[in-house]
Amino acid sequence: MLIVAFLVVQVVVGVATHSLALLSDAGHMATDALGMGMAIAAISAANRARHAGHRTFGLYRLEILAALANAVLLFAVAGYVLVEAVRRFSEPTDVHSLPVLVVGILGLAVNVACFLLLREGAQESLNVRGAYLEVVSDMLGSVGVIVAAVMLRATGWQWVDPAIGAAIGLFILPRAFRLGRDAVRVLVQAAPADLVVDDIDAALRGISGVGDVHDLHVWTLTSDMNVLTAHLCVEAGTATGGVLTAAQELLADRFNLTHATLQVEEGHDRSCHDLSW
């Protein structure tokens, strides 16, 4: 709520003073606040609707859809700021530096307060850590606003404001790209970036009694929730229960895959190879 309340102040002062640096920082904070709000709402909805009716995986993907929406918003904000910066370089706009400086300092104070509140929890929770990193980036934006206001007040160079605004816009782009890329990676059910499928396959084949592994799939359902399915072909006479237990323990201990669905088959079942997909 602290960030949202201050966001309104930034927008009002940014419009009144014609400061692109302040407006770009406000846009950055707005997408961060909206992104965190969407993520919290998505997680809450997912927890309430777990395994309800036909939704056998619940609504965990809502968090990923919220992340993708946030990435799109970040690209939109960065694009607007960069286009407006180019326009202002050719058509300079008078910026009132004193109000911008005051709001920039207040913004830095707000972000420092949020930083201190989130610092301890960031060590324990991934979601809190994400919010913590967002606040760190907002702090850098506030520093940029202060630098723009000080330079503008000291030199009168009107190009400083759009230059800092453009720098903030460029700072947003890599984070928007990473966020969008990670969300799309989950949505297309690609294997988690920190897991090597060939290593998992080799480890499963190394279990005593396993002769073949096929239909191995690894994907991410939502943040910190990786899922695996596989078929294990065992040699005739092998105790399938022991192979299943060994495979589950291996996946959990070596690859942190605690949700694995494994089908154990005796011999080499060719029916899976007849599938057309």
C-alpha cells in the first residue's frame, strides 16, 4: 500500500512538472506493484481452487499468466518512455526540477523502507525475494530521478530529464524480457532451465534392474513446482516396487523432483512407440 500511495504522488507531480524521468519511474513502480498484486491474487486463487472438479492441476498456472501479463506491461511502459524520450530530444520540454527532486528523495526513502521490511523474509520465501528485488530496482529508479533533478537544477540542461527517462526505460527492458521468457518457458512446458533431461535419463537408467527409460517428460507447473513423468522398463523377475522406490528417492535427492509419476513395465512395451505424438 505504501508503494501504491506514493505512486499516485509520482504520477501527479510527473505530469505537473513534465518530468519524463519521474513518469518513467512511476511507470516502473506501477508495473511492479501491479505485478506483485496479480501474483498474490493468482497464488491465493490457486490455493483456494486446488484440484477442484475438472481442474486436476488446480489453478497454479494463474501465477505464470500474471507474470506474462506483467512482462507485457513492462514492455509497454519501456516502449512509451523510449518513444517519448526521442520526441523530447527534438522538442525539449521545460521541467520544473525542484518538485522532481523532492519527490525523488521521498521515493528513495519509501523504497529504502520497503527494502528493510522485506530483507529478512527474502531469505526464506521466493515470492518475498521477488518483491525484494523489485524494490531494489525501484531504488535505482529513484536515484536516477534525483540525479536528473540535481543536474537539471545545476545546469539547466533540459535534455537530462529525457536522457534519464530513457535510461530507466532501457533498464526495464532486460527484466521484462527475462520475466516474459521464463513465463513462456513454463507455458510451453519446456524442461526447467536448471535441470538437464539427459542427466535425469542417465540416472534412471543406472538404477539396478532398469533396462530402458522412455516417455520421459519434465516441466514446471508453477514457481518451485517441477513435475516429472516417465516409463521405466525393468528386466524380467525384477521387483517393480523396489525400482519404483529407488527411482522416487533418486529424483527427490539428486534433482529435487518430489512430484514424479512413474510407470514401471516389465520387458519392452512397444505400445508407447505406436503413439503419433
